[in-house]
Amino acid sequence: MHDLSKLIEYLSDFKYLSKALSKGSITSQLYQLIKDGKIKTDKEAKSNLWPDGAPRGALGYVKRNLESKVIDAVLLQSKDHGKVSSANKDIAKRIAAFRLMKANGKALLGRHIIESCLDKAFEYEFYEYAYDILRELIWPAAMSGDKKYKQYSKELSRVQLIVKKEQQINDLINLVNFTLSGKTSISADDIHKITEIKAQACQIPDLSTRITYTKGLIEVYNAIVSEKHQFLYQICQRYLNTLVDKWEIVPVGVLFTFINKSIPYLITSNQTSKAWDLIGQAELLTQSHSYNWHVINQYKVICLFYEKKWQEAYRICQQVIDVAKMNIEQKELWPIYSAYAAILSGQPTKTHKLMNDVSEYKHDKLGMQFSLIVLELIHYLNKKDYGKYIDRIPALKRYAYRYLNKPATKRQWYFAKALLQLEDTRFDGKNLAVANSLIEKMEEYPISTNFELEFVPYGVLWEEVTGWITQA
């Protein structure tokens, strides 16, 4: 019972065993007896478990069953320890290996249990873990002349090669993550490296999958760096389809990236039904109140804006603002989403409170100023407060002529000119011909997937604005 008791010491939480051990089973009883320190020998185990005499071989079977389940439970416990993210799964498993095998530099467990860990390592295709275990086994085998020494040595050489390839892949993944921060771009040489590694290591399923999604990430971020956003959807969908049978071994962050980069294209091309399908998939990968949860809810609101479902959009905004913890970026964005939804859904809104809410964080950010000016103007139009609308015209004109008459912001430029034109119409719905022609010119330019520049698509917003004026 010595090895089993040492193994159980590493298991601090029974919940990791609860699904595997049936309540009241012999295996569960053996676990509890060892955990409580009531038995130390096979004889004591038999007398406690089978007072009338143990069936032949029964104890050995129960011990092996418990051993396997405890090893699995310790791995799960280590994986979840400290809420370890999927990106750190390998580190967590390596910690589990050392917990099982070593304490204060001394091996604690018998060889048969360490070999069980080795079997698990190969089963899970966790080769760094296998490398650590083989190093633990090979030296005693060499010193004692054990016939397994050659087997261990051969396995160790094979695993060393795999670990080296995994490290190369990890380096490339780190390079992709570095690209995320905007500090560098990925060259064609990096893709060539991946091709070479894939040729050498494609027989390893897990590694081959990692190579595939790493290449996909590189293609995605190369498209972003080179501003070829029109190709993002095709790239992401290609890799999602390629990895469809491997989702369980692909990091959640990778899957979310491919889905996340697809949704804006679908929304801006008015394929909102497909966007909703991807949003549903993304929700399955997302923890409540996480950063990605905020992203998904923003996509929901934007889809609803495109579908003119203002009341539903406002409801989601309020749910997020009321219950969610937010970082600075989220605190900046959600009041603006909510303000647009409030105005367009007809919620009673006080001007002073509205502008205070949305200006608290964004007043010094150039890219957001136009959205805030537009928000204030449509608020006055909705209230038929044309005097205050005219008072804000100089701010709109100053901003438009200073920042918007550029190729990258032509949609904003023409929308601003249409809003300026409303003053000349005297807010009469019968005099909108010039303003409508400016909107038609605006629609010749593709809508941006940067939703912070265009919270509500200007074409949809213009329909609402002209509806208010016509009703006046």
C-alpha cells in the first residue's frame, strides 16, 4: 500500500475522483481507507474490505483500478490548479509529473507506478512529460543491468527528437503571440520553417495539428498586418474546416481567433444569420464575463443593430453593464453601444447624462470623437431639438474637414457631409435630395470592420434619421 498511499497524498481534492469512483464501490472504499490512514498493508486492506475472506486476485485488481484513476485525477487536478489556462496546459501536466515522481529531489514511487505515468504520457501525447519520466527510469535500469534499459534508451532518443520539434513549434506560436501585440510581423521564412518541421514530424497527430493551426494563425495575422481584411474570412473558414475533427486538442484561444476574425466580415456583408451561427459556436468556447465574452456580446449588439432590433440590443447592453466586471477598454465601449441603442429604441434619455456617460473615457481619443459627435447629433434629431443640433454643427464641420477627407475615412466623410446638409434642408423631409446623394456616394465605399468607427452602419442610421425628419 506504500506506493498507493504516496500517490494519494498528491490528490488534495476528491472531486477529481468523484466521477470515476462509484459511491460505495470497493475501489472507493479502498481509496477512503488509505486516505484516512486506516490501512498500511495488503493484509489490513483485505480484512477491511472482505471480512469473510477476499476472492483470489481481487485486491490486486482493485489496487490497479484505483492507481489508474488516481493518476488521472492528479493530472486533472494539476491541469486545473490555479485555474490554469489551456495555453499553459503543458506546464500543468509537467507539474503533475514532478508531483507524482519527486519530492525534495527523491523518487517516492515504485517503478510500476512511474511506468503507468509513462503510459499515460504517451496516451495523452505529452512528450515532455514522457521525457521527464524516462530520465527517472533509465539511470536505475542502467545501473542494475535491467533488460528494459535498451527499451528506455530507445524511447528516450525518440522523445528527445519530438520534444525538440515541439519546442520549435512553441517558439513559432510565441512569435504569433508576439505579432498579436503589434510589435512585429511574421515573415515568409517562418512559414518555411513550419513546412520543414511538418515534413519531419507529421506522423505525430497532436504536433501535426499544432503545425496546422500555427500556420493558420500566421496567415491570419499576415493578412491583418498587410491590411488584406477581405481574405480573413476565407482563411479562417478554411482552417476551421480543416480542424473540425480536432477541436478537442486545439487551444480554445486559437479556435476563438479563427471564429472572431470571421464574424466582422459576415456582419458587414449583411450575412447576419451566418454571423449568429458563429457567435453561437464562440459562446461554447467562452467563459462568462471573460474578455472574449465581452467581444461576443459586442458582436450580438452589432448584429442586432444591422437587423434594426434596437430594443433587444439595448437589453443586452444593460445586462452587460449591470452584471459584468470590465477593464478600461470595455468601460469605454459599452456606454457608447448602450447610448446608441437607447436613442434608437426610444428610451427616455437625458442629454446631460447621456454625454457624460459616453465621454468619461473617450473624450481624448481621436478615433472615437466622430462616433460621439454623431451620437449627440442623432440624439438632438430624435428629440426634435434642432437648435442644439445647429449649435453642434461647427464641431462636426471642424472635425470632418480636419480628419475625415482621406481615402481611409471616405464613409465617415460623406456621412458627415450629409449630416451637415440637414441644416440647409431646414430639417424638412421633402428637401433631402442632396443629402441622400451624399449617402449614395458613401455606400460606394466598403464598410469598415472596425466597429468603433461605425457603431451603427451609417446607411441604417440614415434611414432612422430621415424617418424622424419625415415624421416631423
